[in-house]
Amino acid sequence: MRQETINIYTIEDHPEPDLCYDWIRNNWHDLGQHCVEDVIESLKVLAEKIDGKLDYSISINPDRGEFIRITDYDEHALKDIYLKRDDCPLTGVCYDFDVIYGLYHSELETKVLRMIHKEGEHIYSDEGLKETCIANEYEFNSNGSVI
């Protein structure tokens, strides 16, 4: 009979947490997808409420040919929504503010993509990954892979 012992670590007690961060970055490419989906939902609701046409390609990672356009919309309806923007009147998510403000000030693509890319930078930073690991109680092998 052969018996083996493996050490299992949390991110906080792993002797080399950088191994864990590298493993996550190399294997989990959708950590920020929930943010992208929330932004898309805010954009869809905004376009619907102002009778606009939405066209987009959004990624948490920059330089993937992203764009956002809402065209042929009712400017009066946008102004009414803009005046209520602090209440996140579209979906109730904080991204409502960003899409409303961005479109009203003709900065939709710039503002929203900059914001989502910044969010992605944080999510995949050591600090962001540590927060995710602690919140989800992930455990790791000594080589940094998630168990």
C-alpha cells in the first residue's frame, strides 16, 4: 500500500500565492464576464427606453475590437433618464449610471469601455484575485492549482 499526503492551502496561507494567481490567470478567462453582462443589460434597457438601436462588442480585456453604439434614439427620453441617473433607473446596477452619463455626454464608448477595462484590470490583479479567492474560499495545491 502506498499513502500520499498533499498539502491544501487557502490563498492566505499558501507559501507562494503568486503561483495561485498565475494559475487562475492562465485558466480562468471569464472572471469579469458578470461585469460585462451587467453592462450589456444596462445598455439594452437604455436603448429600449429611448427607442434607440444598440450595436456593441464588449470585452473585459482591451484591444479586442470593442465598440458601443446607440443610434436613432429619442433625445428627450434620454434627457429624462439622465435627470434620474443617480438612482440607477435602468437595471438597478451601478453600470446604469455609466451608460446613461456616457450617452448623454457623447462619451458612451469611451466611458463605458474604459470603466469595464479598469474593472478587468482589478479583477485580474493580485489584490482582486486574492479578494475572489477569499470570498469563494478557494483552496490550492502546492503548485498553485485550484482544488
